[in-house]
Amino acid sequence: MKKALILTSLFLFALASIGQVLKPISWNVALSEQNPGVGDEVEIRFSAKIDKDWYLYSSDFDPDLGPMLTEFYFNENDSYELIEGIQPIDAKKKYDSLWEGEYTYFKKEGLFVQKVKILKEDFSISGNYTYQVCSDIDGKCIPFDDEFALGSKKTNSDLKKKDEPEKESSLWSILITAFLAGLVALLTPCVYPMIPITVSIFLKQSKTRKEGIGKALIYGLSIIVFFSLLGFLISFIWGFTALNELSTHWLFNLIIFSVFILFALSFFGLFDITLPSGLVNKIDRQADKGGLIGVFFMAITLVLVSFSCTFPIVGTALINTLSGGSIMEGTMAMFGFSLAFAIPFTGFAIFPAWLKSMPESGGWLNSVKVVLGFLELALALKFLSVADLAYHWGILDREVFIALWIAIFGLLGLYLIGKLKLKSDSDSNKISVARLILAVCTFSFTISLIPGLWGAPLKSLSGFLPPMATHNFNLLQAEAGGNTCEEPKYSDILHWPHGLDGYFDYEQALACAKEQGKPIFIDFTGHGCVNCREMEQRVWSDPAVLKRLSESFVLVALYVDDRTMLPEREWYASSYDGKAKKTIGQQNADFQITRFNNNAQPFYVILNENQDMLIDPKAYDLSVSAFVDFLDKALENHRKNAVL
């Protein structure tokens, strides 16, 4: 028992390092003296820690040899001056027959030193450095461009890296959502009646209460490990970049759309989704062996027997999570689901008296399935919408989506008050108070959708609905405007929300920013990005945000999942993964990873017309005041000509 708990803890702990953008090196930039005075000569020490089986090219070999040198660039000002050039310390040397020359490199640790003379008390030293790290195992090389800033008002070690911001879904929110999904699964006809039966088996087969509790704990732990491993393996096999790529592919989304429709029809009673009986019987025979192995197979048997009810729910939770593309998130979703699923079996075994308080099985269990069927129908439309937006089919515009939701939730309301019945429902004409309250909430939600047909923003649902730009008529939207110098490329297929004017091509936006002398606001977004739509409808819609975006910035939205194929002359091979980037989305995603070392959306970056970063990037944050402050600080730094 103790060993199983330790192994499970180690397994979950190991997941914390999985699913991030690969960067096998970390830096620390510091002055050799904490508070240097005017006239002092000090060293800037660039210290690197390099992961095992990786190496860093140095700065002191022939640049014509081939490999990318580590190079340092300093922003000039009158508060300091450089003394001599950058010096690598104790770099290794190696002759390479491929490059036909000798190069220098670092393993495990690297150090570069630059001497400077301080000319002002209030000094500021900033710049950037470009470098490349390569793998000893597969030869993969990854280039990076990092920034640094040091000064009298900063700490001695103040490397300004482009830290990865908060993910578009926090692990806590994923855990809680999946936990709630697990609780819903417990209320299905395949699972709920099994709770008292399974607990009774534990208590009858055990000689002592302590033994029964132990078996129940192993039973619950087995369920958690099984589901967590399932989530981990699915995420790991596909990988985070593959999942991100799949999340907006038309075939993937159409398959998921079809699967959700099948889930709904199954919940409506048209047919049952079951596993082969031979597989279930084989696992069940293993459960009869007894002991801890028998308890484990009892847990697996429950998972398989309840497959027809739980698979649509657990599939929904896993698919929605995996569309974000993270191995950790997929595993956490399954952990949360299984935790809720396992708690009752363990809890009732420890406190068997609680079984008396459980409601009896009955027709209400079938009603739970039907309600879930309606919810599956509503969720299915989201996946069809993602494919429709990414490929610009134009078959599911915003008003069509809303109309279908009104129909679905309207029928759900009629079902809850007993005006609509399916063949699997009981003949009772009475409804419970809880069902009546749920019906009132459903009808209220349905009515609240109706203004959306005429252009109401429906901010609370912005993450699910298609963007306002797909609405064929809008009686409520005002035009915000923006700063453009020419007709934006791709404006026939891509659009800004709230009537904003902006670009969809970085180079075009950069040229306009230089012409107008305004900072560039980069919005890394996606057609399938739920949090992007929420930010646009709940934060950008605020007049204070719209005013700043439309008047003070050159806007560029870079869709990382757009499938529009570019002309062959614009294709290129990525320095990050070596793959050809042929679509708008692939090139924008590659730009975000290689330039900003980040692959999450939404991700907001503000640069000056010289492409210097004016403020640390910002991610998903529904605080309007925080976003306004983000914009204002960037504008202030732009006016002061201050960069990170």
C-alpha cells in the first residue's frame, strides 16, 4: 500500500516538467559588484547552465565556419562604456570534419565576461544576445534570442527573459472541471447502482474492517492510476505540438464533432456504446483471483462495465483539455475525473452507514443521461465551428450557431418540465422541485441567447461562440477604427473584433509602425482559442481598452492555427523543428516560438518600431484595469524611448 502511494506520488510529480516549449539552457546575467560607483570598472557576467547531452557554441571561432556564434549586443547610452570585447571563459575546442574547422563550445556550464566602465550614478545597461544550443543525441540545434537589463535601480541579477506566461487554462481550473465531470459520471445508470454493490463486496470479503478499508483504498487508487495513465499516454503519444496542430485540423474536428453526436444519440437511448463482452469477461475473471491484484482488476472491470455511460463524459473532458496541447493538462484532466470517480467507493467503505442516505436508483438516472445528451449536442457544434473558422468554410456563422443553441436548450427545457419524452423515460407526469429549478435555469439561459441573434456580445459565452466578425448583421456594434497604412493582407478572410482596424501580417504591420512612429501590438491568437475570444469580448470591449488600441498602436493579429496555404515562394524550413512552414498559422506559430519562446494563446507582445520589447508580454487575464495598465506602461516606455 505504502509503495503504491509512493510510486503514484512520484509519477504525478514527474509530470510537472512535461509539456513546455523546449529550452535546454538557462541564463543568469549579473554585475561583478552590487553597487558600482561612477568611474568603476566592473564585469557583466553572462552565466549559462546547459542541460545534459546539450552544448552551447561559444563566441570566438571563425563565423564563416558554419555554426551560429553566441553574440552579444548592447544598447548604447551615455551611462556606461564597453571596455574591449566579450570574453568567453574556459571554452572547449573541437575540430569538426563536417565544418572542416575548429570551433569552441561549452558543456554543462558556460561563462562570458564583458568589462564596462560606469559613467553615471543612475546607469542602465541593456541589450540582447543570440545563441544556439545543440543536442549530442540527435543533432537538433535550437537558436534563441534573449534580452537582459541591468542598472542602479535594479537587482544585481536581473536577466530579462521572455518567461512563459500563465497557460490559457490553469491546471487548477482543469482539475476542478474534470472533478465535476467525474461527479456527473457517478450519477449515470451504469455507475450509480454499482457503488453500494462494490462496497458490500469489500466488506463481506474482508475479515476485518481495516482490511475492507485497505481494499477500498487500493480500489480507488487503481481507478486514479488507470485514468491518469490513460490521459498521460494519449497526450504523450500525440505530443503537445501534434495536439496543437490537430486541434484545428478539419478532419480531427469533424471526427470529434461526429463522436459527440454519437455520444448524444447514445445518451438519448438510440443505442449503447459497449466494449466487446470477451474483453470485459476476461478482465472480470482476473478480479476473481482475490488479493491486491484482484482488487486492481475489480477497478478495471468497473471502468469497462461503465464504459457506455462514462466514455462520453470522460471523452468530452479529455478532448476539450487536449485541444490546448499540453501533456500535463491531459493527465491532470484524467486525474481530476478519476479522483471524483474513486472517492465514493472508498468513502462508503470507510463509513458504510452513509449508504443508507443514498437516493434509490430509478428513472431520474435516465433523465441525467438525456440531459447530458443535450449538452453533448451543444458541445459538438464548438468543434464544427473550429474547423469552419480555420478553413473559412462559412457554414456556421455566429447567428447560426446561436440559433442552434437556442433550439437545443429550448428542447432541453421542454424535456425537464415533462413536455418532451423519450422512449426510455418513465410514465410519471410528476417532476421534482430540483428538476423544475433546473428547467427555469435552462429556459432563462435560452432566452438570454436571443439578443445574440441581433449582435449582442454575450460576453460570458464568448469563448464558445464564433467571433463577432462572422455575424452577417449586427445592429449593436460600433466601429472602433485603428491605424493602418494600406489594405491589410488576408483581410478578406481574417477580421479584428469590435470594428478595430489592424493587420494580419507582421512585416506589413512593422512597416506601418515605422511610418507612423507608433508601437506594435501583437496578438498571438487562434480560431479555436477559447480564452482569446473571452479576452476580446470581456476585456477588449471596454471603452478604455478600445480607445487605446484604436488610437495608440499599430495592431497585428497573428493566427497560429489558420490553415490558409501560402504561395510556395513564401515557404521556409523552421530553425526550431526543421519542418516546412507552408500556412499562415504554421508561420505565425513558428514566429511566436522562435522569437518569444512561447506557444500559448492568447499572448500579447508590444514592440517599438525597432522591434524592441517595451514591456513584458501578457497572457490571459480578464482584469480590464490590468490590461489598461499593460497598454499604458508600454506607451509610457515608448515615449521615453525605454526598452527592456
